[in-house]
Amino acid sequence: MITAVRKPMEEIIACVSPYDRILLVGCNECVSVCSAGGRKEVALLSSALQMHFLKQGKTIEIREMTLERQCDPEYVEELVNYMDGADAVLSMACGCGVQTIAARFREKPVFPAVNTTFMGASERQGVWSERCQGCGDCVLGITGGICPIARCSKRLLNGPCGGSTKGKCEIDANVDCAWQLIWDRLKALGLEKRIEDVIEAKDWRTSRDGGPRKIVREDLAS
Amino acid sequence: MNTRKAGSQTVLVIGGGVGGIRAALDLAESRHSVVLIDKSYAIGGLMTRLDRTFPTNNCDLCTVSPHLSESGRQLRIDLKPMTVVEQVEGVAGDFNVTVKTMPRYIDLDKCTACGECAEKFPDWVRFTPGLDPRAPTCMRYPQATPHAFSVDANKVTDFDALEGVCKVGAIVPDDREKTETLHVAAIVLATGAELFDPAVLDNFGAGKYPNVVTGLEYERIMSASGPTLGQLVRPSDGKRPARVGWIQCVGSRGINRADVPYCSSVCCMYALKEAVVTKERFAEEIETCIFYMDMRTFGKDYERYLTRAVDEYGVRIVRCRPHSVVEEPETGNLSITFATDDDARHKTEVFDMVVLSTGFRIPESSVALANRLGIDLNEHGFAQTSGFAPVATSRPGIFVCGVSESPKDIPETMIQASAAAAMAGAQIYLDENEIEEEEFFPPEQDVSGMPPRVGVFVCDCGSNIGGVITVSRLVEKVRSFPCVAYTEAVGYGCSKESMNRMEALILEHGLNRVVIGGCSPRTHETKFQDMLRRCGLNKYLVEIVNIRDQDTWVHMDRPEDATHKAMKMLEMGVYGVCRAHPLVEHSLPMNKNVLVVGGGVAGMNAALLLAGQGLRVYLVERESRLGGIARNVRATLEGDDVGRYMSDLTAKVQAHQKIQVLLQSIIVDHKGMPGRFTTGIQTGPRMHYMQIEHGVTILATGALAHRPGQYLLGEDDRVLTQLDMDAKIEDDPESVRGMDQVIMIQCVGSREPRNPNCSRICCQSAIKNALRMKALNPEMQIYILNRDIRTYGFQEDYYREARKQGVQFIRYEPDRRPDVRATENGLVVDAYDDILGCRLEISADAVVLSTGLIADDETTEELSVLFHLPRSDDGYFLEDHVKLRPTDMSVRGFFLAGTAHAPKTIRESITQGQSAAGRALTMLAKQWINLGAAVAKVDGAKCSACLICVRACPYNVPFINAEGYSEIDPAKCHGCGICAADCPARAIQLMQYEDDQILAKLDGLFERMN
């Protein structure tokens, strides 16, 4: 899923303080699952903002909406009836959601209330870790199911480097060395020999280096 | 066809202590009518006077008081305080009992326990049990049941003045004693005992020196509801003591005048508890020291309590029975002179306070009662029962529990109470076709979609509310709140008159929501919920606003602010109740079959009792025959023939047409919910798989006879366990008769780091075998090497007898264990004797090891995983509450009996078997399983299937269903609300505590700001 964390209150307050009527929009997908921007976070942020402005002697009108998915125009269309009553939109979705709203409602300022962080998986309740960088050319098949792009600090394709100590990365003793993990896993699979195969330099054009990416499925697109 | 007269469906319970209350509740829950009488004006007995209870050190009132109000609520219980038995005629199933009720001078129906009378006349007279000065109109403690006062007429000089203060007219100056005849099927005797008054002894200074108190008086001093409000101070000068000493066995285990010979069983633990609680509160500031003879911590996990007390809390224990206590007149300090085994000299120490651990005594009144009941008492004045019928008295149809049977602590009283209730209930023929519990309430009207019409009723509760604020002002204000259709001040809202008026008003004004401004929902919610149901409204449409506890009691000195707060509280109540909606309590039909796991003495007793009530019982035993460990025991300490009892019991079980015995069978899977379980077993030599549907499960899987490889056990066949010796005495008496010298070693494999608990049964089995061996050969020399002799209760009589017959008891310390050697001429035991201060070398024809019991770890572990049940550290099953629910397990529908719970004797296992059956009956008496209404509900449209609820639920209830959203089975939900709080999509609501209700209350609270 795409993970996010809420922005600091001061930053959010600074964005919305010029406005009297805010449409606060959550998303019931990834940000809900990572407890950053679902219905509950929307309600909490709404109360927090109202309390803040009440203390300032200002009443602010906040309408709370949580869409099934903010990155789909059909769902975003549900906001159309409420736009007239709003001076600005505050979105708790990931960057995709914020932009979908901005694209649909050109005349209304849209502010992000969360920082979109990474594509990750939940380790356990309340803990998420980065697992994928969307490089566009997956190597997991040859690295024992552990991604050196997302999980090695240096994105080494032929690790480990000299900074690997007792299975941990030199940047932080709490960070696992991805290449140690790859080695352990290959060993468990009986594929130790593979560590000696040199992985050729990666073609980064499939990643961000080739500019903004787009998928067009001719069979689906109309 | 039931030919018995209507009255004979009733059971009379005599005595309203914890035992009597438990028995009455069990019977009532099993759909029997109960009359519960107590000579006192409030039920509760001794336990309500204790400060904290071992081994959890919980405050007692918190644990016992809900039980008390529970019994007050039970419709099937007719509670008669201040009532005694005059005469009993008839036979089991058909008794006529004449009872006499003393005048209370207060009408229970009218009294609301407001406390006006106690306030006005507190000092007229003193009511002084120990250190407890109380008023003439006295409730023993705030949660008393019945929730009403009583008047001591002898002390009252002016009844008119007393009548004058009572606003509800509950004072009845011309109250007279009443006599009536009850027609009952069975009687449960639960009169308990008194505590010994040490003032009759001249050596300890009780009653003479102010700083010498009894254990119970010390409890009262420590108790928050006691005379010093929980301040530990000594009576002479009100100063906190720095050194407190306890003297054990005061009046017990003695042969002198005023002593009783038996052991009171509870004093070691209560002295330890008092010392530990003292240490918990004052740590280094107070030194504690206990003088004892044998430390008898034989109950479940009690040995660990002792270890903790000594090692962690620094409670000092000294083995010595001091002769006397001497007061230093100037200081009030007390000196104790004592001697210890390892030191030839006397020592004297000075204490600020001395606590005398006094035990149980049967009062004269109980002896007289026994005569009126026509039951036999044993030589000590306790009700006589037989070895294999532990709760049956000598008169059929009369059963006994608690301390009236023998000295015992609270958990054992609870076990026995449920057993006595089960046995008494078995005297009653229950018509299986009896129509289901009649609904006395009219059908509920559908209020959904109706605009809320809220009725607000405000109590003044005497001075409690009305004394601080003006209720009429509240009522005026409430009229202005939205949706309020009617409001009125109702005086004492919980009185019958007010309730009747409110019911009429609800109907007259078509009210569909009600707010009560009054006292605590904890005590009164059910009462008002019932009132709504009588008006045809769902019981969840009432909101109780606790003005008394949360406002007028705490802001007594600020009436204006208190008035304002009460208004706000009522406003919150009104806003909240507008959002309330009718809730349905879920229910499912109950499966009435019973699964009993384990065919030993406990399991078989439970099975027989339940089958006798017409229930189908599946008895699963892993061995190829029934009997368990008791099959290897030949005789009890009291000399009863165990072999014969076991073969009779086994035959009865096997011949019972309602019991299906499944031998060589093991449990392999399990699912379902309380009241509707499905358990898979593999049975017979071919391990055939079958499934059993059952409503309850009784676990009686027993324990194992311990055989640790110590002291040449298993290497030399002259080294035996007590069980081996028990059999040898019976099977080969000649070889036993030929022995000249025998040594027994106690605590082998128990009370040591690997198995820290006491096995409870070994001291009595050693003495049992010693006495039987002495009977075979009176010249035989028997030495029992021991650490403490734990012959609790009447077992002490046999300990005394053994010493009289010349059995030698030699103490050893764990750091100086005896040593057993095999030589050509026989066995030789080396032991260190503390008194002689040297090593002894004793030759022996046989060495008998008291190896006790250990948990059947493998079995309990397997079953605890299958059934989701907790175990204690040493592998026994862990009951739901070690004090009050010793037979119930934490998963409803599971009950525990016998040595799977903790080591116990055959007699104790029989009791718990019957107790488990009794507890099971309380569940099986119901046709439906009520699942309550406060459960979490998922709105599938909002759910994002994030799994947070799945991970957060402590009971593993939510799951993502086939439609892809979270689903919560109301039958399994415990209503804790964790998922509702954590749900990031706000898709989960906890019924009765929904967000919109809480937010509406906040709207009410902050109405001014919105």
C-alpha cells in the first residue's frame, strides 16, 4: 500500500487559515489502512482544527467527507455538490488523491494534509516498512524475494558493501542489511551460488530517470 | 407428572455469608426458588469485614459486593434477614420449617438507605464488634444488602424523633417478631462460625493490653471502611507501629483449657497476608514478624505466597509458640520471649503491636440450631459428614457448606457451597416440560422513527441530592431542553411509590425515552430498565445521570456550582438519550448435553449428579478404565474404604443410562461457543473419530502421582512412595508387620525450586500410613522427617494421635536434606536434628517418600490450547477467580474439578466434582444463551478491510468475510470496544456506546458554545 503520515498541525493550520469553509476529504484506501487519512483521522483533524480556531476566536466551517478512493475521478465526482460551500479543500489522501481533486476542481485551492511516504507493507499493527520503489523492472526473482533497490541504502545490485556489520547496515544499527537478508534467504533456498552471479547494471529508464511514467492498456483504454 | 406440593420446589439456605450467598445464587440460577435467611440485618457474613484477601491481595468489598447485590436482585431468592430457624419437621423433599423474623423497625420496601436517620442519631448507642463503633441505625458498609437500615430498638429512646427524620415513613415503631412456616424440599446450612475471643486466655493480654489485637481487628484497622479509615495506628496512642508481631494458633491446635485441638486452616495465610499488605504499604518503615508452629500454606499457589512474603517482602517468620505477651506499662509496647530450635537460649523482643491469629469456633447458637435441625455434629461441634458424601449431613435432605462443616478459606467455601446447592437442587423434581420463564413485561413498542419524547425524573434522595441543591430548580431548567416532553421531581425515585407514579406518567405522556437524575447505575440501572420494560419500552432507552456520586457528594460545600453541574449533567443525559435506540439482546438455544473430560473421582461425581438431573453426559477417559489416581488409594486418613467406594461409583456410572462412557478416548478438536460447543474425539483402540455436541464442559483430568528419582526411589525396592506403602499395607500386611524401623521423608519433589508448591495431601497420607503401620505392629519405630506438618482442619486430630502413639517427627531444613544410603544391613538415613544440633544416623527397613502430586503438564497444555484456557505456572488449570470462582474457568461454559485444579484429597475432589456439576446446572437451566446487546457492529460499506480490528481484538473475533469486509460475530463479541476505537474507517460502532450518542452528550455539555 501507499503509506503516509499526517503533516504537523502548524503546517496544516498555516495552509487553511485564510479560509472560512474547508472541505476535508479522506480516502478509504491505503491511507485508511495505514491510519493516516481514513474516516477516523478526518474526524480527529477536523476537531483539532475547530478547537484551534475556536481558541483564536474564529469559527471555521469544516465539512468532512471520506471517499472510497480519491485517485479515481468517479469517486472524486461525489464532491461536486459540496464544492460551492467550500473555500478550500484539505485532502488526507496520498499525492495521487490530492492531484485528482486538483485536476477536477481547478478553481479551488487543494492542500495536502499528509506527507505521502512510501510503498510499504505492514510488519505488524502500527508498523509499516518500505518495500518497493517502483523501479519498473523487478529484480526480486533473482534476489531471493528481497528488494535491493528499496531495502539497500545504496541500492547496490551486487552487495553487500563493506558497511554491512553483523547483518545490519552502517547507516543505522536498526536497519537490516538487505544483502545479508538476500544471502540468508538464498542459503535457505539452497541457491548460495547465485550470490556470485554478477547482476548487470540496471536500465534506470524504466524508473523515474526516464521521466514521468504512464501505463496505457490498449485493451482497456477507450 | 409432578405429584409434589408446590412449596416443595423451594430450598432453604440458612446463613448469608459468602457460602450461603453462593449456594442461594446457584440454586436461583438453576431455576429453583430459594429462601435465604440470616440472623443479621444484612447479609455478607465475615468476609465483608476483611480488608484484603489472599493470595491476590484484592480489596474484598469490591469482589464480594456485586455478589451481594446480585442476590438482592434475583427474583427467585426470598431474602429474610434477622430470621432464625425454630423447628424442622418432615423428610427430605418435604420439610416444614418454622422460622422467626425479628423486628427491624424499618420497612424494607420503603427504606431507600438515604442515611438521614444515621446522620441525625449516630451517637445514641454504640454497636461495637471489635474496634467497630457504629450507629444504632446501622448499615455495615455502604453496599449492604438489603439496601436498608435497621434500628436497635433497645437503644432508641425516642421513636417519634426517629420517625420524624425519615422522609419516606419507613420507621415502624410497633414492628413485631413474626413466625411463619416454610415448605421446602431441602436445606443448606451455611451458618459459618465465630472467631475465637482470646480475652479468655490470660497469657496474651487480649482485652487487657490495648495494643494486642486479633487478626480480624487488625483487618478492620487496615480497612479503608474501618474505624481508622485505613490508617494503620495502634489503639493505645494512635501512632503508627514500627514493629508488629503475629502469634499463630491462638486458641487452636492446643489441649489446654479454652483451646480447641483442631487447626483453623486459614490463620497462617491471613497472618502472612496481613504482614505482606503491611509491607506493601509501609515497606521498610514497619518490621513484621510471625511466630508460628507449622507454616500451613497448603492451598493452591499458597506456598509461593509464603516464599514471596519472606523473600520479596521481608516478612520474618520464627518457628516458636511464645508463652506470653508482657506489656511495658509506660510505652504500651509488648515484649515476647521465645526460643528457637537452633538456639538453647531464650530471646526477648519488643513489639509495638501484637496480632493474635485466632481461629474458628462453633458458637453455642449453632449447636442449638443443629439440635433443632436434627443433624449430628462431630466432636468439635461442626456438622458431621461422611468421607465420600462431603456436603451431606446425617439427616437426608439437609446439606452443609463452608465453615459450619470444617474450618476452611473462601475458595473452598465457594466450592462447597456450589456442591451443597447442587445436592440440594437434586432433591427437587424439575419438570422438564416446565414452560420457559414467563415474560412479565408487555411487548415492546417500536420507537424507531418516532421523534424523541424524553421524560426526565430527578430524585432528591433525601439529603444526598436535595440537601445540596434544589431539585425544583433543576426541573425548571430541564423543561427548556430540546425533546423533553415531561419532567418532574420524584423524591426517592427508587421507592415503590415513585416508580408507580413514573410508570403512569410515561404512559400518560407517551414518553419514549427516559432520563433518571439520581444515583449510581451500578446499583440502580437494572431497576429502572425493568421499569421501562413494564411500560413497553426497550430497556436501552433509559439513561441514568449519577447526580449523587458525581456531583452532590463531591461538591457538598459548593451548592451553586453543584446545581449548575447537575443541570449540565442532565443536559448531557437528555442529548444522549435522544440518540439511544432499542437494542436486541442476541440469543441462541442452549445445548443441554455435558462433556466431562476425565473419569476419575471428580469427573464421575460430576457426571452422576448431572445425569441424575436428566441431562445427557459424555464421559471421556483416556485410560481403558475409569477411576483415575484414586483407584490406587486403599484407605483415607479417616479409615474409609476407598476401593469399595470406587467400585460402587464406577459401577453406578457405567450403568447409568444417561451417561455414555468413552474409554481410551482423547479430545482432538473443538469449536463453538458457550452453550453450543462441538468437540471431536478419537475413541477406542481403533481411534474412531466422532463429534459431540454439548453446552458445557467439565474438566476433571486429574494430576499425576509424582515419582522423582530421589532418595534411591526406583533403585532400591525398600524405598517406596506413600501410595506404594498404602497398597502394601493392604496387600501384604505381613511384610509390613515385620518392619521394626521405618522412615518417612516429606516434601520429596515439592516445595523446591522445580516444583515450588505444596502437594497438600502428603502430610495426611504419611500420618495415615504411619497409624495403619502402628496398628499392624505397635512396636514399630516410625520417624517422619518433615519441614512443616500441614494437617489442616480435623486432620490435626490424627497428627496428635500419631505423636501419642510414639511416631517421631523430626524437622529438616531444605539446605540440610536427609540422605538415604543402601547398605548390606538395610537402609540408612542421615538426618540433621536441629534440637539436638547434630546429625542422626537411623537405620530403616523401609523408607517411604511423600512425593505428592504434580500437574499432568502434557494433558493440561494440550487441552488448554484446544479449549483456549489458561494454566497456572506449574501446569494446573487456572480458574476464573482464585477467590470467588474456583470452579469456573475464564471461558464461560467450562468448569474445573478435582486435582486438575490443584492437589486435593479424594473428599475434596468429590466436593469439587459436585460443585462443577452445580455450576454447570446454573448454565444448563437456561433454554437460551443471552449474548447481551453491547456488541461491536461493522458497517460493511465503510470498512476498508485494513485488518486493524482483526489484529486488535483480544478475543480474535473479527474476520474479513467473503464479501471483503470485517465481520464480528455478536455471539463471540465481548463488547470491549477496542476495535471500535481503533477502526481507521470508523466502520465499527459499539452498540450502546455509539459515537453519535457520545457526541450528542458532548453537544449537550457544550451547548453554550455551539
